[in-house]
Amino acid sequence: MSWKPLALIAAAILATGAAPAPKAAPPPKPAAKLAATKPVAAKPTPKPAADAGFDARDPASMIAVLTAAGAKAEVAQKEADAVFLTVGSVAADFSVQYAGCDAQGRKCRALLFDNATDKPSPPLGQLNAYNQTSAMCRGFQDKAGKAHVIYSTLVFADDSRARLVNQLGAWQGCIAEFRDFLKDPTAYLAAAP
């Protein structure tokens, strides 16, 4: 064999082996340390201009919302930390109790809606079964034997007029649901989930 083919083979081997080895990828940079962060306090959502002066914790705001909806509402009584409203509307007459109020009867913490029906209460077993079927509405029997439906909610400084209107909608749903129950408690409970 001549040296020429061997030289070519050797040159080819050297050429492939002589190529610079590919550089290894640089090691990843260490992750930047996260700066210690403090929890960010939620900033109160600014009220829209339409809600200027509106405070869901103030019974006067509830009266304004009810009046705008066509109901008649007024303060019936004040106590140390509560304000009671009476409400008359086409749909139903009911009361609203503001609870946990300051000395001026404002900045209240909760609302309790109450509708005393003109019907006698069904047996307590059925009333209890109704309470087990409703997520938001509760029924009870007063000392005179009349059935009531109630609904309560907390109120906050940043609650909007729209949220209070939604609460009134939920309350109206409670009244309608309880009326359906009182028409025929046995049938209502048989159809309940």
C-alpha cells in the first residue's frame, strides 16, 4: 500500500479530530435572589362617582335605595347599637335591622331582613327541613305561632350601591321561596334537592 492513501486517511482522521470541540454551554447563572417582600395591603376600591356619599353601613343609604325602587322605608326605632327600618312595597312588607352600629346609628356591621307572614307556621319539623334546603334563607316560628323568613348579610365601608341592590335581590328571592314553601310544605320539601 502506498503512503498516499494512508496519508489521506490519517489527514481525514486528524481533520475530524482536530476540529475544536464544541464549547459546553455556560453554566446557568444563579437565579437572582428574590427580595423579601412584605404583604401588600389591599387598597380600598374607590367608589364610582354615582356612589359618592353612599355608605351601605348607613340606614339612610338603604332607605334611599328602597325609595328609588318604589318602596316606602323609614326608621321605626333606634337602640344602642341597632337601627330598625320598616319597609312597605308592592311585593311585601318587611323590616330591616342594622346591627353593630356606632353611637350615631351609622357604620353598622350587619343587616337582617325579616318578613313576618300572615300564615301560621307549618310544623317545626317541616320548618327545620326547609332550613336544610335553603342556602341563604331561614324560616322560624315566632312566639305567636307565625312563620317568618329572614336573611342576613355583613356590610362593609367599600360596599357599592350595586352590591346592596344585589343583597335586596337575594332577599326578594328568600321571600318568594318561602311563600312557595308555605303554599304546600309537603310538596315543596318532596321536590327539594
